[in-house]
Amino acid sequence: MGVQPEFLPRIQRSQPRPAKSPRGLSKRPSFRRQSHSAAVELPEDVRALKQRILESHPAKLTRFSLSHMRHMAIPPVLIPDTLNDRRAVRTVVAGKSVPLTMHMWENCKRKTKHLDMIDEYVTYR
């Protein structure tokens, strides 16, 4: 009894192929892709209370997002002129010297001292 010639290639194609990257198919950990559990069915009194709270407070509750605030054209508060100066470098916040505005960050980045370039002909022994 022999194996049918057309049956064998189908079996070989159905087997999983090795991944191209050494860590597997994806580099992200698999725990981030866990499926969310189904919605919990609330009791009637809790559902009514939740509905009353949502009706009495119609404003949408959102968390503060720094990435969203970074793209805002108008700052949420008025920045003092000493901090908003184009040539300002750093300011002290909570005892640490940090660049507070985008201009400060750009100035600090511009003032950083980079390492010297090592030419190709230099050899260390």
C-alpha cells in the first residue's frame, strides 16, 4: 500500500510553517490579546441607580491624556511668560529641573553635548 501522490502535498501544506522571527509570529506578548469577558448582567436596582446617575451627570467622564494634550493648539491653562519664552531652557518642578514646554524641550535637545565621532581609521588595541 502506497501513499497517494496528491494526498501527501496537502498534508505538508497544512502543517504550520516556522515563524520568520526568532520570538515567534509576533513580538508583543500574548497576554495583551486576551479576549474580554462578556458584560456582567446587573441586578434591576443597580441598573436603575446607574441610569439615574448617568441622567443626573450627562457630561462624559474622560481621563487626562498627555498624548492628546500635546496635540492641542491652545493650552488648558495660561502659561506664564517666563516659562513660555522661546529661549527658556528648564524650570524647577517638584525639586527637579525639567523642560516644561515644547520650546524648553527643543532648547534642551539642541544644547545636549553629543559624543565625538570615531573615524574608521582609528584602532584601539
